[in-house]
Amino acid sequence: MTEFALQHVRGQFPALDLSVGGRSAAYFDGPGGTQVPQRVLTAVTEYYTDSNANRHGAFITSERTEHVIRTGREKMAALLGADPDEIAFGANMTTLNFSLARALGHTLHPGDEIIITDMDHEANRDPWLDLREHGAVVRSIPMRMPDCRVDLDALRAQLNHRTQIVAIGWASNLSGAIVDLAEVGRLAREVDATLVVDAVHHVPHRPVDVREVQCDFLLCSPYKFFGPHLGVLYGRRDAFDRLPAHRARPQRAGPPEKIETGTANHEGIAGTAAACDFIADIDGGGDSYRENLLRGMRAVAGYEDELNRRLMRGLSDMDGVQIYGPAADDERTPTVSFTVRDRSPREVAEFLAAQGIFVGDGHFYALTVVEKLGLAASGGVVRAGIAPYTAAEEVDALLQGVDDIR
Ligand SMILES: Cc1ncc(COP(=O)(O)O)c(C=O)c1O
């Protein structure tokens, strides 16, 4: 942990200066969206001062806008291990996934099957459930309890020659459980199914290589990893080529523009590139930008996991506190959901908020997980997420706060 340059990282986040009732704000709401470093704010501002225009113009600001978009694709491609023309931008993951599902729906025949999971955020369930209108059969794979991880045996049992699409989350935004995606990919390929991965909760916490995973499509959201509110869709070149996307007539028919309906969030793309730069600079010194991104994400993962162990150990020691999800040393992200006996999640969150400690409460759209846990009627869970700007003292303050309300 000592090797992680925490003070250097923290110094880049102006939001850490916020104080609440005389106490510095401690942000454990990263799984809902992280804070952003100054360079992202600067990139967004500079887009407006130096480059603000629509595309395809003969003048300098329009040319700069083309450059911003190209750079955004290049940097996101480097983060995911993809090629720039495999990277599309959209309003957010949910909107892109509905567009993707609607497009893939045209390739289905009545009786074709789609696999989703109980572990997934509803943004990776409802777009596929909607395809039942076209005669698709949608099967949801249960979780293994108590760690809330997708049951791969159940997945194996459901796959068959009618399975056309497997849509699965890489990591749960509620329990932190990480899925063995290499195995899921192998299983999907065995039946020749299209693999769609919701990596929104995975990308902020682990290095990613889409080639290794061999998925067809993968989605993430830069606002979960230090960037602006935006969504990203990776589509493997051949799968993206074949995708019958809905588009306006003048829109380019090839990837990635084919799925980018309307004018993009140019300033958000500029900020996304800066968010990638932030990651690449955490532990720079590699031979390439991609290598620096990987080094940065490895450093983030190592630091976060250690703090997560501190957090989970502290919570586990408290009588009356129940954690949902894998143990600290299992494959998981540093996102911890829990309840406190005789206190609603909102009560806990309000108590902590009054001390400047920001945690989430509710279901976070992982509604099926909360229902399966039997917590839907009681306000869901309290969720605390570690980010690279989280300090050990903040974790201790959170533990003290939970102990106090307990
Ligand atoms: C795992 C997961 N998937 C999908 C989404 C939806 O992302 P977006 O807000 O970009 O639509 C979220 C957002 O919280 C998420 O955590």
C-alpha cells in the first residue's frame, strides 16, 4: 500500500476539499459514480473554449472536434485493449445497451434463446427481456448464495443450440462479485452465442483486455472511472460490422458511428480521454500508453483491495452487521453492501452523511439481487465503495460511524 502515491492521487481531486459541518467529505459513493480529477475538468472546459463545434465543418473548431473524438476512441481503445473503430460513445451504458439489444433483436427468430442473470444491473436485463416481444425466450441464471455470484453450473445447464445471446455482468455493482468471464466466454463460444458483457462495475477496478475475454460487445461508463457522464460500447469489428443498428439516413453505416445516433457529447469525450490519462499516469513508465493504463489499473486494484480488506474485516467484526457478497479474499471488487440490524439502510446513510461520510442506500438498479436477498421491502442495502482516492482514515471513520449507529 505504501507504494501507492495516495497523496498525489488525492491532490488531483478538487471535490475532496468539500467539507460538511466542518468535516472533510469522505466519498464512498464511487460505484454510483466517482469524483473527477482536475485534468478532466480542464479538458471539458478547454473543449468549450477552444474546440466547441459540430462535426464535418471546414473550420478549425470543427477539425478540433474531430480530433477530440478520434483521441477519445484511441484512449478508450487502449484502456480496453481494442481498436479505436471498435469504440462507440453514447449517453450512458443503459441507452447504448437498449440500442444494442434492439439491433440484435432483428437477428433473432421466434424460439431463439437469450441468457441473462439474476446478478445483473437491470440495464443488462430489461433490454433483453424486451426481446420477448419478438418471440425470444429469455432465461435468467440464478446466483449462488451467500456470495451472490452467478451460478456457472446453472449457466452450463441452460446453454443449448438455440442460445443466441449471453448477456452478463462482469462484476456486480451490489455484491462486488466478479464473474469468471473467461469461462463464460468459452461456454458461449461452444454454442456460437453472441457474448455481451456489462463491464460498468469491472472497468473501474481491474485491468481489461477485450481480446482475452473474446466477447462480442462490452459496455462501460466513464463516469464510474473518473470521467464525465457518458457510456461506451466496444464492439468486436466483425460483430459490429454485422450489427443491424437503427440509424438516421445520413449517419455513417459502418462501426462505430452506426450506433451513435445524434450529436455526441463532445466535451464528455474530451473528459473521458483525460480520465484515461489520469489512469495512465498513476504508475507511468511503461513502454506504451496501453501498458501505462494496465500498470495504473494494477496499482489501483492492489491499493483498493487492501483497503477493502480493512473495511470488510471491520464490518465483519461487528455484531448486527450483515455483509452480502464474496469474502474479502475472493475474486471481488472493493464494493461492500451490508445492513445493520434494526436500522434501515436510509437511516444508516443519513447518520453517516451528517458526518460527511457518503454511502449509497437502496438497490442501485441491481433490483433482482435485492429481491433475491429478500431486502426489497426493507430499503435494500447500504453500499460503500473504495476508490483510489479513498484514505485508510476514511475507512476507519466509516467503521466508527457504523459502529456508533449500531
Ligand atoms: C453494473 C452496472 N451496469 C450498468 C449500469 C448502468 O450504467 P449507466 O448509468 O451508464 O446507464 C450501472 C450503473 O450504476 C452499473 O453499476
